[in-house]
Amino acid sequence: MESDLITWLRRRLPPHPLLRLGPGDDAAVLRMAGLAECAVTVDMLSDGVDFQLNQIDPQRAGRKALAVNLSDLAAVAARPLAGVVSVCLPRSGGGELAKALVEGMLPLAEKYDVAIAGGDTNSGDGPLVISITLLGAVSERGPLRRDGVRLGDRILVTGALGGSLLGRHLDFEPRVREALLLHERYRLHAGIDISDGLSVDLAHLAEASGCGAVLHTTNVPIHDDARRLARDRADGPSPLDRALHDGEDFELILAVPPAVAETLLAEQPLDVPLTDVGEFVAEPGLWQVDVRGARRELVPRGWEHQL
Amino acid sequence: MESDLITWLRRRLPPHPLLRLGPGDDAAVLRMAGLAECAVTVDMLSDGVDFQLNQIDPQRAGRKALAVNLSDLAAVAARPLAGVVSVCLPRSGGGELAKALVEGMLPLAEKYDVAIAGGDTNSGDGPLVISITLLGAVSERGPLRRDGVRLGDRILVTGALGGSLLGRHLDFEPRVREALLLHERYRLHAGIDISDGLSVDLAHLAEASGCGAVLHTTNVPIHDDARRLARDRADGPSPLDRALHDGEDFELILAVPPAVAETLLAEQPLDVPLTDVGEFVAEPGLWQVDVRGARRELVPRGWEHQL
């Protein structure tokens, strides 16, 4: 990494009790005593795919790069610990861009107590590429996995879905606290975060667990942004289709035993709503039941990077 | 990550006792019990800067991406544990390229017992970008830092330097075993690996420790590749200049108390030679002493990415 940037980083990054050795050496060193299991996740974002630097403040890109990783830790119910950041910068203005990216990360890092432990920069002729690796502490209950669904489990989702392109795909709140609270207090069987879309990620969860899933589409919580987008683009997808397929909601899908689901829905222990959107079934595949009770196949549609 | 690639990875990656949860979930989970301190390092490489994919087998690029990270762990004397890989792939042929990169990593991962725990892919219009984050176990002696040099310490280097462009910059052996052995058996004060070049990295070591360094240039071990390159490019740098500045040698520079240096030079406990190339001094800066004993400033020159 260029030495100006390292000097700036060493001054700018807050100290953190986890860091025995912070940025500036060949590797950072983290205090890990007492940690039985460590979650590791990496996400790589790039300009033109995950954000458009010519349309947004680069701080929002930096924030998103950290937030998507936090969302991955939330998906396995791990408490964020520390992260390292690598960026491939444009040849001119790269230093300033790197600083803006870090500035965008810092409030989120502070909020979730993440030690920014180090990084690396490269430069090239291509678009900005940013990769963050986060480490998290897995609780004594173990990680919340994708493959733990049991037949009959209810499908719960946090928040409301669809239309994230209006801005939430950048500024969403990763459901870290929600995942930790639920995993600690309730018996969850499996979980995933919604990055590609409810349909695709629910299909991932079912597939990993060797079962199928039935969505009651009338129960799917539709975000106002989905309605707004549908109104503004009359020839585009309906609000429901947006909630099912838009993606980048970064809400959680949880597989929960029916009795636990009942308790959760009654208690609503989060600041965001928990909604029951269906159940897991033996027959593999993804199914939808509409308002008339008719059941038909639901084809998962991935996020199409249509910024 | 695209699901074909995940399926392939889950089949291809060998099981590893560290992995409680491997690739395919939102995060990997590593067993870390008993580990007091964890080193974390990240390096990002890109096509056109760190390798030229139109000239080499992509497996060599994958190998290098892992090897430079292993070299960073060697520099702090940490034992490699696990890593995650993220790649920004070209829009066409990305899947095959990703597999080739992984195939290039696997023999090295096996050799150094690194669990490949997970990854992420993205795609774009730019050149291939690959980022690897490695975790390592720090021994009870703590990490080998850059800022531990004491006045009068000898400067030792492993191996021979210069001319890595002839191929060693891709196929070098990271000095992991050497660093672990030396750190365990001898009292080392500080260390760094040579990525940018002996002059630049020695200056880093001295600066981090608040001192200066004097290089006895006649003692610098010059690699045959440096001589070969100098012969082939008569108007280019001399063999010594190549050894001082070419970079990407990925050998170690160590700061060692004089008595320990004497023992090390007599015992030569490694398969590669250890050479005394000078000493650390109070006066900040980088100095060279030539064959006639004349001392003058040595201007550190970074690696110029001239593939």
C-alpha cells in the first residue's frame, strides 16, 4: 500500500482492543483468546456492478462494501470482530478515493464494533474494485447455517422487501443485532440474508437443506420503495414481483419451528417487523400460493444488476 | 458467487480439520480454540500489474496470489491457517479462469496446510483482480514485527536477490518454514519480506523502528537471474542494482542481535543461505558502504511493475 495512505490510516483508524498490531506491518494481529469458532466472510464489490461512482458519493460505496459483509455475518449469527479491506483503485485520484471509501466505512465499523485491521491497495485501468473480509465470533449455539431447515418450519422474514434500487441497496442496515438477538433467545433452524432476492435466496436455503419452500405471496411484506418504483415504471415489475426478485434487501430469511414462529410473531422482539411468508415442504423446489390458494411453481429470478 | 463454481469448489477443495463450515454458506466457520492471537493479512493482485494473463498460465497467477500472502505471514512469523479468496472476473470465460486460479493455489495451500474456507466472485469490464485474505497463528513468542529493531542489530537476508522478473516473481517459495524455524529457535528482533525491493523494504524496517540502516553492498547476495537480466539488457541496471531494487524476491530481511547473527551465520539452519548485509544505526536513513569502505546515501527505489 502506498505509504501516504498507510500514514493517514494509522492516524484515522480508531484504536480497538482486539488489535495487538494494527495497519502498517506485514499482517495485523488480533487477540482471539477465548474464541472457540470464528466466522469468515468475504465480499467483493465493483463500480458499475454494485454501485455507480459517477452517481454517488464514494463514501456510500465504502459503507455498502462493509455493510454487505456485516449482512453475511448476520446470516450466520456471528458477532462482528474485525476486517481487512483491499481495493483496486484507478491510477489517478486513487488515494482520495480510498480515503473516502474508508470514511464511509468508519461510522458503520464503529456502530458494530469492527476493528479495521489492515488492507492493501492496487491500481489499474479497470473500475474500482473493493473487497472486504470480515471475521466474526460464533456464539456457543454455533453458526446459523443454511442447511438446518426441518420440514414444517415456518419461513420468517425481517423488514419489507423490494425496490432497494431507490437507495436502500446502498444505505441498508445490516441485520446484525437482529440476528444475534434472535439466535440467542429463540430456537432458529436456519438462516440466510437476502442479497439476490427473496425467491433466489429462499431457494438457496431450501436447496441447502434438501427440501422445498412454499411462499404465501399475499403475506410477503412489500416495501414502499417497491410500490414507488412500480408506479414510476408502469411497464416494469409489479410491487410483489419486486419484493420477490429485486434483491439487495439485506433482510433475513429464517427457518423457524412453528411454535417458535408463533411466539416470535406474537412478541415481535425486533425494531423491524417479522413476517411469516410460508413454510418449508418435502417436495424440492420453490412454490407460491396466491390469494385464491392456488399453488404453482415460482421461478427464482436473480438480481440483475440493473443500477 | 455463481452456483456452478460453488458446486465445483465444494467438490474440489479438500476437507480441512479447521473448517467447521466450508464454502457455500454465507460465511465459513473456523475452529479457533486455543489460538491466542491471529495474524490477518490481505493482498490484492491484478492482471497487467502483478502478472500478465496473456503471457502466462492462469494457474501461476493463482499460485502467486496465495504465495504473496503466505510471504506476509512469514514476515510476521505466523503459521498459515486459512484463507478466503475474492476475484473480479472478466464477463466471458470467468468461470474457467476462476477454476484455473484455484487449481494454481491448491498445491501451495496443501503444502502450507491452508484451509481455503470460502470466497466471492464478481465480474466486470476491467482486468482480473484477485484478493486473498489469510489468517495465521501467532506463536507464543508473539509476532515478528517491523518496529522491533535495536541499534547494532545485524541485517540478515535469506536467499539471493534480483531479477525476479525472469519468473521467480510468480514461482517463488514463500519463506514460511524458514521464518517459523528461525523465530522459534533464535532471538529475532524484527522482520519484513522483500516485496518492493531490498532497499525499499529495508528502509521500511528501519523507519518503523525509528533508526537507519547501512548496507554493505559487496555482501548483498545477487541472484543468477539478476546477472542474466543485466547481461541481456546491457543498458539496464547492474546486477547489484537489480538485487537492491528489483523487488518481488519474497525473501526475508531480519534484524538480529550481533551474537545471534554470528550463531545463525555459522549454523546456517535453513535450506537457503542466510547472509549478513549490514547493520542498523542510530542515524535515520538508508546508507550503503561499497567495496572501498566509502559510505553514501542509498535512495530506496520501489518496484516499478515493469513486467
